[in-house]
Amino acid sequence: MSLSIHGIGVSGGIAIGHAHLFSHARLEVAHYVVPQDQVAEESARFEVAVQNVRAELESLRASLPPTAPAELAAFIDLHLMILGDSTLSVAPRRIIETEKCNAEWALRVQMDALVAQFDEIEDGYLRERKSDVIQVVERMMKALSGQPGYVPPPPKADSEQNLILVARDLSPADVVQFKQHQFASFITDLGGTTSHTAVVARSLAIPSIVALHSARQLIHENELIIVDGVQGVVIVNPDEQVLSEYRLRQYEFDLERQKLKRLKGTRAATLDGVPVELQANIELPGDVAEARENGATGIGLFRSEFLFLNRADLPDEDEQFEAYRKATVEMDGMPVTIRTYDLGADKPSDELQRHTLNPALGLRAIRLCLIEPKRFLIQLRALLRASHYGKINILIPMLATAGEVDQALALIRQAKKSLDEQHVPYDRHIKVGGMIEVPAAALALQIFTRKLDFLSIGTNDLIQYTLAIDRTDDTVAHLYDPLHPALLGLISGIIRNANKAKVPVALCGEMAGDISLTRLLLAFGLRQFSMHAAHLLDVKQVILHCNLAHIKPLAMKMLRTSDPQKLQALLARLNA
């Protein structure tokens, strides 16, 4: 029987192949009491499992080929860091000893506590990192049960027998373990657009769909399936007509991807000669290679909070400095815009965080930085030191008031003074900008254009806050609409007013990489886009075929339209 399953397409393209089901270790574990004279032995069994998983991850890390995407090594390092954290490697042993329970149960109890803490984090990207904790725990569960590492069956010789991996969830370490097998696609029941499965799939340039919810239960081993990463649809057991149609689409899509590679060295400019900057978003210094491979002219957003994630301690100044310096040097003179850490409820001992009813509206980003100035100064010193090695810009997230800007700038001056006293070199003309992602900032833009060197529009949070929609909540996902008239008015107004004040403005949210919105943003006056590296060439192609004089009237008409259907129709005309 043929059926279709809908999810979120996170990496475009079409894959046709046979399903291969992947299962993790079960996390539904039994609880039993361990006799007192066997508690030490049970604790030792847990320690052996930790050592075995560490050896397994280190082996995977060492086996990475030079051509492997940088994300894979970074994610394995992250899993090693999680494994080494006392919250997973030590705390379960204390539970074993105090409660006299089996190791599996102690590990599960500790995992539940950690996941609950992640659920309180307001930032969607950071909240999704709880999946990394779960994935590490699954590996530890396998080690405790004595299961060998998972090895998939060898791929079949026939090219029509490409394997499509179907899983509840996948960790980057799983993907590395499959590296010798040319999977055509990954599809998972869990995950979101910023999940590691999505990031890895984009870096490997293979179709991927997440948030399918029930695919793992509905699809059987070896069933023929089609994965449409563009539409976010999985078709199980397609008939011959549908199969033929998708084979043609697959050929056309692959041909188009090959053509796009020719644009890497082409300067991004519209048909009427308007230049556009296309920059990349990264989380780690290792992401720079992919950005350069896709022709990025700079890093428009380096999410520095990734360096602070999943660790008992905080990265010191030297560790942060080295990460920022590495990315800057590898960009070889091109600009690197580093956002100061956008963290929220990351410290469970923090009394303020326990009483935050809505973390998205609580203590996060610049608010957290300003009440913890010592930690913020460490990052500012590291950023300034790294600026000596290339062109670094400092970007402050979630600004809403003039006071926040003034305090942030005062701390930057303080960091500069401390470096001057130590005779440490840095770029004395370093630019400081602000994220416009709170509606209040968009509506009072003059506060920020007067005090800052540049602006960057964070559309993910701007949409979330303007429409009062949790962008990670599937139940309201259908309401998350970048074409809402209020959003279009805010975004066009930010760009117009920034340009009028002659303050450079970029856009670094998901909208920047959405080719259906590229012409609209250009017509609004946007001249700097920053996105995941995988989208750069697609956006460049749209820009190269765009004539601003032709599209501006339609874009202005969209700003005067409030009917959703008419907006969609006008957007279709704009992209025709």
C-alpha cells in the first residue's frame, strides 16, 4: 500500500531507495535493587561502560577521513565533552551508591534530570542540544548491555538499491559510523531545522526530512521510498507513474546542483549591477571550510554560545581566544562577525532561572551578560585579542533598550582598557553591532542606529516575538509565518531606516537562506545576507537573475496587502 508522510524538509533534493531501519538502545529500563555487597561492583560496571563509550567515540574521531565535513568532528568532540562531564560520568555512580539501584536506572534518572534542564532553555538551538545528551546516554546503555557498535549491512551494488536510513533520531557519531555506506538520505521522527541530523545532512548535501513523528513505525525494512527534501514529503511504495515522475525530478535537481558549483567565484550582483554580500552562519571554527567552499564573502554570524554548551566549566579566555582567532585567520582577511553568547537558563543553580515562568522572555543573551559582567568581560577580551589577527566585528544579541547598549559599550571599553594596561594588541577600530530581533528594537530603531556601527536582523526570534509563537512547538508551527503583514512591515522598516541612517544592516535568520524570499528582501533594500553555507549558491543564483527595477513595485504592493492569499499570489508573481 502506498502512503505519504509529511515532515520538515531540512536539506533539499530527491532520494529514491530502499528503507533501512535503525534502532537505538531502548531507554525504557527496568529498576531493581542491588544488594549492598554488590554496589561497588555495579558502580565499577558503570565506569567500564563510560570507558568503552569514550574509546568508541575516540576511535570514530580518529577514523574520520580528511574529506569528512567539519561538523562531524565537532559533534563527536561535543559528545566526548558530554561524556566527560561529571553530570553523566560521575553523578549516576552516586545514585547507584545512595539508592542501591542498577546502573541503567541511575543513568536514566540522571538523563531525565538533564533533559528537564534543557527544556527550560529559551533559545531553540540550545534547547535542541538535549538530543546530544540522549544520544550519548543511548551509547552508554548499549555499552551497559554489552551490545556491539551498530554496523549497517553493506550497500547493494545496484544503484537503484540506494539505502535510505529511517530512524527515530540520529546522532552525528551514528553518521560517522555509516561513512563507508553511501546512504541516499536520512529521515527521522524527531528533530528540527537546527538539529544535528539536519546540519549533517546539509553538510553532506543529501536530502533529509525530520519531524516525521511516525515514519519509524509505518515504514518497513527494504520498502521502496521516495524522499522529497524540498517539499518535506516521504512517499512509501510509490506506483510506477509517481516513481517515474520523481526519477525525472531527481535527475533535473542533481543537474542543477552541478551547475550551481560554477557560481562559486562569481560576484553576487543583480542584473542592474547592484552588489550583494553573501556571508555564512557558523557555530564552530571548523565550519569555516564549508563557508569558503560555497563562496562566502565573510562570516555574518558566529554563534559563540556553542563554545559554552554542555560542560561543567566555562571556557576560559584563552580557549575562547583560540576559537575566534582560528576562524578569523582561516577567513583570510574577510570579515567575521561574532555574536556574544546568547545563553539563557544554562545554570541550574541560578535562583533567577528557576523562577522564570517563560524562559523565552526571561534572562537570556545580553540580559544575562549584563548581570554577569565578569564572564562577559572574559569573552570581550578574547574577542578583542582575536581581532588582532583579522577583521572581527562584535555583535550583541537581543537588544531592546538604550541602557543595554550603553552598558555593553561600557564593558567593551573596560575590556579594551584592561588589554591596554597589559600591552596586548587588538583592533582599536573594531566595529560593534546589535541584533534586531525584539519588536521594541525594530520600532525604536533610531536608538540603535545612533549608537552602533551596524545592525543584523534576527528573523527567527523577531517572528517568534512578534507573533507570540514558540518556533520549536509543533502544535503552533503552522502559525509561524514570515509573510505576516506585521513582519513584512517591521523588516522593511528596519532596512529602510538603517539605510537612511547609513548604518549597514544584514539579515542572518532563516529568511536569508529562503530563495522564495530573496527577491522580496532585495526589493526592501537588503544588501547583506548571512545563512547556512549550503544555501549560498542557491541564493546567489536568484540574485544574478534579479532586476531590482522590475521587482520593487510588486514588493511595495505586498507591503500594502493584508490578505494572506493575495500575499502568496504576489510573492509567486515576484518569483515568476
